[in-house]
Amino acid sequence: MIHAEDVVKSFGTHTALDGVTLRVPRGTVLGLLGHNGAGKTTLINVLTTVLPPDGGTASVAGFDVVAEGAQVRSSIGLTGQYTLVDEDLTGRQNLVMIARLLGLSSRDARRHAAELLESFGLVDAADRKAGKFSGGMKRRLDLAVSLVGRPHVVFLDEPTTGLDPTSRIALWETVERLTREEGTTVLLTTQYMEEADRLADAITVLSHGRVVASGTAGELKAGLGRRTVTITPSDPALASEVLSRNGFEVGRELDAVHVPVSATREVAVVVRLLTDADVDLAALTVTEPSLDDVYLALAAQPRGVLQ
Amino acid sequence: MTTMPASPFVQVGVLTGRSLLGLRDPRMIVMNLLQPMIMLTLFSQVFRTMADAPGFPPGVEYLDYLMPAILVTTGAQAAVWAGGGLANDLKNGVLARFRTLPVTMVAVVAARSLFDLTRSALQLLTLLVAAMLLFGFHPPGGVLGSLGALVLALVVGTGLGAVFMALAAWVKNGELLQTIGMATMFPLMFASSAFVPVGNLPGWLRAVAVVNPLTYAVDAARGFALGAAAWPALAAALGVSSVLLVAGLGLAARGVRRP
Ligand SMILES: Nc1ncnc2c1ncn2[C@@H]1O[C@H](COP(=O)(O)OP(=O)(O)O)[C@@H](O)[C@H]1O
Ligand SMILES: [Mg+2]
């Protein structure tokens, strides 16, 4: 549904996209993970026909982004990194306007707008100016606006950056519902591993305009980032000693002991070693690697291990 | 998508409607009317002795001479507003969204142009009525001639407005645009037949005035108001305005497409 082949885009001497290739099959969600400046927004701009690529080709919904821009624009919805709504209009006016531009009659546009306001929990705020909306409401309105006309392909550029945790979870639920009920193809960019993990079927990691890894969340984390087992043992000193003796890296912090593990079965090994040594565990948590862990691991490995 | 995009005409309608929602702001209306009223008051008082000056057409009241020029210059200044309006729109996130939708950029700038035409028409109409009721403006050309001058002022303003929109779409900077607008419109207004006959201007100003399209626009509007149609000037004003309109809208649309 989305297909980019060796896409290059430069701004002056700075190469923002340095040969990006990716594929998003119909009805799936791709999480595009990358730090600030990795090139996520630039790639979205190329795929949404806002910026022409300098090299390579890309197609969305079967249409070439350069030669068939108008058709691409008829198939997509975009929730940008910054809200793309008219802040001088009310929430309802924004939705009706976009629906009218997409060819709905005045009556159908009103009905469609009312449905979207309902399903995005914006009924109470519908007739207030969008400029007066809270950050979370604005994002929801933006998402609602990008879904007017039921696009086949939706781009979400850092949809939850800057949102409070409650709004973030509400937005995740909305995206999940969208992909489950409508079968929409989604390309979602994020700086948070957790977000990609929760929403995406597959993840592509972008760094300095290049794809440095891609795979499922599980593959990425298993192969690249190390999880950390954190335990609160009855005897921290003994626990540390037993684990180091068996080749584990160990970090102490007050009563807690941190043990990085590279495979799931190592969690079991840690538990068994401590049980054998008669150390009781008051608590045990396994922390997923963060995006930083994945990046750090990637920096130490040859390119494209997981591709 | 389950629907076909709206036709360009519907798009223009919807987008003009969007801008008109903003016009409901009473502050905007006051702002729009205040400046030309002040101009009219000042000019009609300051220059009332002008009609006795040599070179001035005999038997013509200065107000009858001035009012068509006020209409044209007010319309021309509204052109700078049109550019400023588009520059503002470019800062509005919704324009970035339009680039990702099946919306033609020509519809975006044409709607902006139509909106400014509407605003300018209301402004000029109020001005005309005020001039008639408060200042006793009853030119030989009558109401019909006055309306002719008004319509011409709108045409000229729309053509110039397209130029300022093109400028706005490429420089993408409202403040810079206002500065450029002021720096071009004021000299154009004064180096023209707007306030004194061209023959009364000093040599170099006269040279500018003779080639200044505003001179033709003012002469043609004045022809309507004074009941003596100035056909060559009218043809020149309409010709230049149409060229500016088409070229301006085309360039503006291309500029708006570029982020
Ligand atoms: N319009 C632009 N002009 C110049 N440089 C740009 C422009 N847009 C993005 N860049 C640069 O390209 C790189 C990628 O930016 P971007 O795609 O916005 O990254 P991300 O969205 O992943 O944070 C950055 O180094 C950024 O500074
Ligand atoms: Mg970005």
C-alpha cells in the first residue's frame, strides 16, 4: 500500500533522507521509529506529495507520488506533527469544510462531521473554536479531520508527542480501533519504542536518513536491545555475588539489583541461580529496552542485521 | 476514498465561505471602514482649495474629482490586505493540510481573492454611501456613474491583489509583505492623477504618473463619476488588471503548493 524505494531528499547540503526503502502492506501499521532529525517528517512529506523526492521512487495506494500526486492526495489522510486544523473555525466547521472539499454534499458533510465528533469524544467541544482546544483535544480533532472521507492510507506523524499520559492512551485506543475496524493502512512515526510496540505490526528504525533496522517489535528488542531484570532480593550482596560469578553484569542501587539480559530464557536462569543460593525475591520486574538501548545496540552492529 | 473530490467551483465556494466566517468579527469591519473615512475627511478638507488651482478642470467640484480616486486607491490598498491575508493563511496549519488533500491551489488563492473582493465591495459601498450622505457627493455621473467607478476600483484592486498574493506565496512573510506593499502603494498613489491633475505634478513625478497604471484607473473611474466616460483609460485599466489577475493567481497558486 505504501512503497518507498531508495528515496533521497536533501535540503541544501544536508541529506535528510539517504536512500530510504520501506514497504507497508495493505491493512497493516508500520511504526517508523527515530530520534529528532532522523528524517521521519521529511519521509512523510515525500509520501504525502508535499515535497518532491530528489531521488528514488515512492507510491501510495498504487499511485506514484510525483506523477500521480492528485490521486495520492485522494487516498490519504495526514495527522501532522503540528496540528493541521483551522484554529479560527470550530471543531465542527473544520470537519464540515474538509468533508465538503472532498466532495460530500452539505447534508452528508454535516452528518459525517457529527459522527466523527461523536466517535472522537468531541461532541461537547464541537462548537468551540479549535484554537481554544486543549492539546489532547486538538490532536483528536486533527485525527478526526484526517479521517474525513475514510482514506485508505493514514499517516500519523508523532501523534502523541507532547500529550499527557491520559490523552496519549486515548489516542492509542483510537488508532487501534481505526486499524481494527476500518482495515486502514497506517504509517506512524514516533520517538517512543513503547508506542511503536503497542500500535505497529512492524517497525522500521530510521537514523540520519537511513533505515538502520526493521522487523517486528519482538525481533528488534530480542536482537538489539537488552532487557533489564530488576530484582529486590532478601540479600542484595549475596545476589550480586552469585550473579556476577555466573557471568552476568550486575548493577546495585540501594536494595535493588539490575541485571541486563539478552534473551528471555536468561530471566529464568537468574531466578534459578538465586533460588539455588537461597535468596528470596521480594520483587522482580523485566524492563523492555528503550529506543535509546536499541540505538546504542544498533551503533555497535553492522548495518541491516535484521533485514 | 469513497467520494470524488469536489469540483474546483465547489472548492472555491467552500474556501470563500471559510474566510467569510472570519469577517463576522466586528473589529475587522471597523478597521476596514475607518481608514478610508479618515482619508476622505482629510483630503476633502485639506485640498478643498485645489479646485481653484491652475490646471484643474474648470467647473468641477473637488469632491467629485477626489471621490473616484479615493475609491480606486482604497481598492488598491485592499490589494495589500489580500496579500497579508494569504500570508496569514500560510501560517495557518489548515493550508498545510490542503496540500495533502485533493484541493487545487488555484481554488485556494481564487477563494482568497473572492473573499477580498467581497470585503472590499462592502468597504467601498459604505464609503460611497457615507460620501453621499455626509459630504454631499452628488457627481454629474449620478449614482450609476459612481457605481461604475466603484466596480472599476474593485477590478483594479482584485488584479493588484493577485500580485500581492503571488508575492505573499513566495516570500511567505507577512511583515515583509506589508513593508513592500506600503513602499510601492504610497508612491503609486501619489505619483498618479489621484489627487491632482497630472499636469500639476513636478516633472519626474509627472513622468511616473504618465506610465502609472493607477493613473488610468483613476482617470477611468473619474470619467464614470463625472459623466464623461474615458474609454482609452478604461481599456488600459481593465487590460492591465486582467493580466495582473491571471498571472498573479497562477504564480500565487504555484507558490502556495511549495511548503
Ligand atoms: N525545510 C527544511 N530545510 C532544511 N532542513 C530541513 C528541513 N526540513 C527538515 N530539515 C532537516 O532534515 C533533517 C530531518 O528532519 P525531519 O524529517 O523533520 O526529522 P524528524 O521528523 O525525524 O525529527 C533534520 O536534520 C532537519 O534539520
Ligand atoms: Mg518530525
